[in-house]
Amino acid sequence: MTGPGQLSFWWKISSEQNYDYLRFYLDAQEQPQKISGTVDWQLVSMLVGNGAHSLRWAYTKDVNVAGGMDAGWVDEVSFVPRTCRLRLPAHPLRSMPWPRRDRMPRRKYCRSGTPVAGGPLFDCG
Ligand SMILES: [Ca+2]
């Protein structure tokens, strides 16, 4: 997969709670949103930065007890390429007091063409 863009997928699990997990790895790095126990279909969505990325899902167990159906599911993996586009308000500088003009965080929300969640000045589309 090549970013930047929005990655999303659905997953669910039926497992031994707190011991057997469904995990997701982006570029071999485990992401925080792992699930365990009984979780119905849940949408995971995230912005992914520039360049090539690897995706991996893993169902990981401890050796002892099996719970539920002892399985995890992943479905509807989608990736929507997106680039970052500057979208300024009509007169952003004119309406601001002079000392604040230089401190407008323009680049903070669009590093290397990668959309960053929560950026008020940019429209990612
Ligand atoms: Ca187990």
C-alpha cells in the first residue's frame, strides 16, 4: 500500500478475554487498537503517511485456555489515497492581531503531504 491516504477496515473477535487478541501492525509496528474477548464488527480508520507501507493482522494466543470461537475476523480493508490541500479562511491574516501572524501553524497540519488529523486549516481530499 502506498500513502498518503485513509486506511480503514472492519474487524471482530471471539476469544479468551485479555489473553487472546486480534492485533494490527502497520510497518511491523503494533497499533494501539487491539481487541480481545467478544467484540462485534468494529470499524478502524486511520490516516497513513507518505510512501510504501505494510499491513499485517495477527491473532495471538497464550497457550492455556481457549474462549469463545477462538477466532478473529478482518473484512472490507480499504484504502483511499488522499493528498493534503491548503484551505485558508477568506482573510486569515488580516483578521489576526499582528504578533500572531507569524505563529500560524500552517505546516503543522500538513507534513510532507501527509494529512494530520484535527488540522483546522487543511482540507484533505
Ligand atoms: Ca488463550
